[in-house]
Amino acid sequence: MDNSSGVGVIDKAAQVLDALEAGPTTLAQLVAATGLARPTVHRLALALVHHRLVSRDIQGRFVLGSRLVELASAAGEDRLIASAGPVLMQLRDATGESAQIFRRQGDWRVCVASAERPIGLRDTIPVGTQLSMKAGSAAQVLLAWEDHDRLLEGLQQARFTPTVLAGVRRRGWGQSLGEREPGVASVSAPVRGPSGRVIAAVSISGPIERLTRQPGRLHAEVVCNAGRILTEALRKNND
């Protein structure tokens, strides 16, 4: 059976990944398994390591990387959005504030679902809106559980500090006061995929005048509960 896609470099990278399904593999073993030239295999493996599709174990052998787990979790995106509507409406009604779900895409966080406050002063964030990963409680939550290197990278020029993210991890939720936009407060909690990794943040946002300068004290419990409901929905759908 011909597994060629017609794009040589992709086919060769796929051969390397296929070979790693068997477990930790040395460069020599990769060469033998793929039938490719040693320099080619070495170059491809290092490129895949750079993109975290491949990693190295303590013995220097190549293994499948953490990015593959993240992508597998992200395959639950449609399930998350399908489950989001009722949860966000309940969250909106319980708090009286606009509710959103954000997912990280590179250097941005994107609103993938929302339930707007029907009347009065509100923080309107339409689905598809791209916001910075450097400010806001949803950005805090999406960054707080990242690995050390990505955490340090994300903190560069951020409006929040390492101490703030440590507090997010300890409490299980984040809050912000005017970080993203003057006069706007928010509270966010994590949504975890079947692997346990944080794949999204569920949030409420509105004017500081209503949420006060301690919005977490008012709303963290109900926001965290929304995050748990969505997490459980993803877990059940994965069973």
C-alpha cells in the first residue's frame, strides 16, 4: 500500500513519528525503521523536537512529544463548544455578567463561546475575538499550568506577575482588575481536557463597579463550578 501523500518532507516526518509509536528509539533505530538516510532522520527528528512533536528521554533516545497529547486534547474542541451553551447561560444568569470561554492560539486567546448580559452595562466579547495573552484573568488561567519554559516566555511583558500565577494555581481561579481594559474586571477558571491538561478558560467579565475590586470573592465559586461541569462533560464524551 502506497502511503505517500506526494509531499516528501511530510511523508518522511510521518515515518519518524510512526517509528516512535514502538517506544523510545535511538537515532540508529530510527534510521533502520524508516530506511531514510541518517542525516535526513537526524534533521527531521531535531525539527520535530523543536515543535515538541518529539522529545528526548534521560538516555537521549527519541520519544513522542507532549505536543501530540495537547493536539489530542484539542480534538475535543467541538465537544467543548457543544457543551458550552447551557453552562455559559447558567453562569451568566447566576452572576448577572457576560460569560465566555477562551482557548489559546499561539500568542492570543480566542473567544470560542459566549453568553452576553442581555441589558445594561456589559463587557461584550463576540465569538472569534482575539485578545492578548499578556493581560486578563483568562490569560492568567491559560498560562498558569504551562511548563516552566513556556511560563517564563508568557510572563515577558505581561501585566501579571509570577506571584499572581502562583496564586491562580493555588486557588484554582484567576481574577483581574483593569488588566485588559480600564474599568473592566473578570474572574476565570480552567477547563481541562481528558488528559487533565488545561485546554480552555471559562470567564465572566463586567464593570468593576458591579464586580467590585474583589470579583473572585463574589463569583469564583460559581465560575469554578462551570469549569468543573465543562471538564466533566469532556471526560464523559471521551469515555
